[in-house]
Amino acid sequence: MIYEPIIGLEIHVQLKTKTKMFCGCAAHDQGVPPNTNVCPICLGNPGVLPVPNETAIRYGVLMGLALNCTIAAHSKFDRKNYFYPDLPKAYQISQYDLPIAINGFVEIDVPHGERKHVKIGITRAHLEEDAAKSFHTSDGSTCVDFNRGGTPLVEIVTEPDFRSSKEAKIFLTELRLIARYLGVSDADMEKGNLRCDANVSLRRLDDNGDVVGERFNPKTEVKNLNSFRHVERAIEFEIARQTHLWESDTPPLILTTRGWNDTRGITEEQRSKEEAADYRYFPEPDIPPLALTAIADEMRRMLPELPAARRVRFASEYGLKPSDARQICDDPALADFVEHVFSELDSWLRALPETEGLDEDGLIRERGKLANLVSGWLLSKLMGIMLERGIDIRTSKISAENFAEFITLIAGRKINNTTGLTILNAMLDDGDDPSHIMEDKQLGRMDDASELAEIVSRVLEENPAEVLRYQAGEEQLLKLFIGLVMKSTEGTADAAMTKNLLLVKLKAE
Ligand code: ADP
Ligand code: ZN
Ligand code: MG
């Protein structure tokens, strides 16, 4: 029997607003002492009135639009009642039957996956306030920090459309990127501003892949996964645990909630899951309903190009390989940089005499050649050097203008790969422009044929034994001669010219 995993995610994204969801307190808990960003409203004192944060509503709507959702014309807040120390009002202001956004989808690519291209349904996205944070001290007591209490969240609920932990992880990565492109959240799992619950069940398939029995079976919800690795491992563990239960004829019969224990690498039973009825949801009487049509129209106009569209455009417009386009677009700052580089290169390209008379297609082809240089030098070389130096594109001194100019020097064969690397390092050192560095350090490519010919002759004269061995058949010694020429020209010799001169001289000797 085949057991097919059925997975749905519930994701909390902390919105990057200045103030909390329903009061004027600062909405961050980083670097401030506990219980200092608090007021009677977020502490749940009696008699206070919550006022919704308009920016949070806009961010939520923006997120809904980016997830291809329908934005509700009318929406409202509800009270979700439960008792816990991190919830001073004993209810959370959330949204129940009229969330701000419904019925969306996100498409993902799954390299090497059983399903290569997957469309994940988005059931809904709603706004709510976060609970406070409780923590345990070394003397065994539990403390509550209310700084986080009342910060704005958008909760995104997916359809049970995932069939593997890998699909879930790729979706989460894409969701994080979308939030960053929108600028509505840092969506950093390690910092807790992206949190995920994973719902997992299994169903039996026959040999034809048809479902045996119920379409869906009772699920287990694994709570509060706070890293990508935990999400993946917890889902894998649940699949294995439930497979075992099915195989021993004791499949899960009720909804349950479990927690991920990362140290032990297992999920642990927490409690039977409350049904919606247990929360006694009812409309929040202190907040009027929201009319969202005007905001939705405004946000639709402000929607930036999203990662998926940008990848496609980078590949088609700039001629980048799809995998390079993906790598670049995975970092919005890097993508902006590359965009800028190509616009500089475009002006350069159009000014070249040999591109006069080229039509748009011809220019795109030429740009494709530059694209290979850009991705080669940026992704393989510059990124590597920056990594070693502990900097990234945001902190590096290389401007897009200078990097573009550097690419034109390589493309115009003014410098070779060896000197290119030297110049790139110097550019990182002090942000100077590459032509300056080239002249300053005399790194311009040496292609004066007579000068180079003299150096080639000298190298051969100084190594008579190797020349004899070469002539006796050890042709790999050519590399040694090229290396020696490069050495005596400090890497500036034109490689092709050097090789040709050597071949001619070696034959003539
Ligand atoms: P709950 O009553 O726990 O709120 P919902 O029906 O609202 O359940 O679904 C919550 C999440 O669980 C959604 O992400 C949904 O896709 C997922 N889910 C629902 N049913 C199943 C199932 N049988 N197996 C796995 N995931 C499921
Ligand atoms: Zn407050
Ligand atoms: Mg639900």
C-alpha cells in the first residue's frame, strides 16, 4: 500500500509596522528591556478601546494581492477566546468568517521533485494580534514579556495541497521572498517574524494512484516551527510516524496537536485540538467593520513586480540563464544591483559602432553575451570574494556603474581574467573605478606583439631543457611556458596572443 502525505500550512507573518495592531506602542521587541513597549490597550486593561493600525491593514491587503487572493469588500475583526498567561485579555483579536483575503494561489517550481511545478491554493489570509512571549528563567519560574503582545500578524492558511516536505519548504521560501519584495515583513524564521504550523495526514493509494477510502483523514497539527529545517524535519517525522500507525492498523482517528522537539528530533503529543466552537468566536464589538475596496484598488496599483515575474523577465530581457536569474532574484538587493548593471551595459552596448544598425533582437543577443560575463563574474567570482570578506552586495563598495564598466573592460578584452580578479579585489578595497585601477597598477592587457614576442623568446631561451622535452613530444609543457610569460608580464599578457607566439617560436626553434 502506498501512503500519500497530505500537508497544509498555517503561517504567521509579523508585519513590519512602526506601531502595534491596535495601540500606539512600538511594534518591535528587539533590543529593548522586557515590558517597556506596553500600554493599557496591549496589556488588556479593562475599558480601553482598540484602534486598528491602517498600515497593518494595507500590508495585509498587499500580501493578499501578492498571493492572488480576492480581497474582501467587507471584513471584520472577531474575538477568539482562550485563556493563557501570554494573552492578558483572555481573547485574541483575530478574524473568523470574514478575513481580508480569500481564494488565492502561489505557484512553485520543485527541482527534482515528483511534481515539478505545483500550484498551492491559499485558503485565506487574515489579520490578528500576536500574543506575548513567555520564557523560563534558570530558577524555574516563568516570565511573560508583553512587548510582543499586540504586534500585527497576517496569518496565511493554505489548502492541503502539498505532497512532500520539500514542496512545503520551497513554498515557505517563496512566501518569505514575496514578503520581502513587498517590504511588509523581514520574514526571518530565526527571528520569529515568520512562524509556521504544519498539518499532516496520510491517505492510502492503490496501484493506479487512486485514493482508497476517505479523501482526507484526520490531521495532526505540528505547532510553532521556527526554522526551515524544523519544518522539513517535523513533516518527515510525522510522515514516518503516521505511516507506522497506518501499517499497524491504528491510523490517527482524531485531530491532534503536537510540538516539535528539535533536540530529540521528534514530535510530541500536546493536546487534542480545539474546534472553532471552543474558541467561542464572536464579532469584536469595539471595532467597526472594514470596507476594503478602496484600499485594495490603491494597493493593487502599488504592487511591485514579484519574484516569479522578475525571474522570467531577467531571463528573457537580459539573456540570463534561468538558474542564474533565480539566484539573483532570490536577493532583492542583488536583483536591483544587476538591473542597474544591465541598464549601464545597455547604454554602452548601444554606443558601440558594431551594434549600430542592430535591431532589438540583435541587441538582445549581444546582451546575452554580456549576461554570461555578468553572471560568471558576479555569481562565481565577486560573490565568492565578498563571502570571504564577510560583506554582501548591500555593504560592498562596488557600485553598479563600476561593475558594469568592469564588464566592458573584460568584454572589450582590455583586461584578462587574471588581471580582472586583481582589479575586482581592488574595487572592493576602496570603491575605485576599474579603468583607474587598471591604469594606476598598469594592469592593462599587454598585446603589443613585438614586446610580447621578445618576452616569449627570452622565456624559451632561459628554459632550453624544457624546450627540448616539448619538441620530443611533451606538449603539456606549453602550459608552463604560458605561465612563465604571464609571470614576467604580471598577468597582463594577452593569453591567446601568447599561445600563438609560443607555438610559432617552438616550431621554428
Ligand atoms: P482547523 O480546524 O485545524 O483550523 P482547517 O480545515 O481550518 O483546520 O485547516 C487548517 C490547515 O490544515 C490548513 O492549512 C489545511 O490545508 C490543513 N488541513 C486540513 N485538513 C487536512 C488534512 N486532512 N490533512 C492535512 N492537512 C489538512
Ligand atoms: Zn500598547
Ligand atoms: Mg482553521
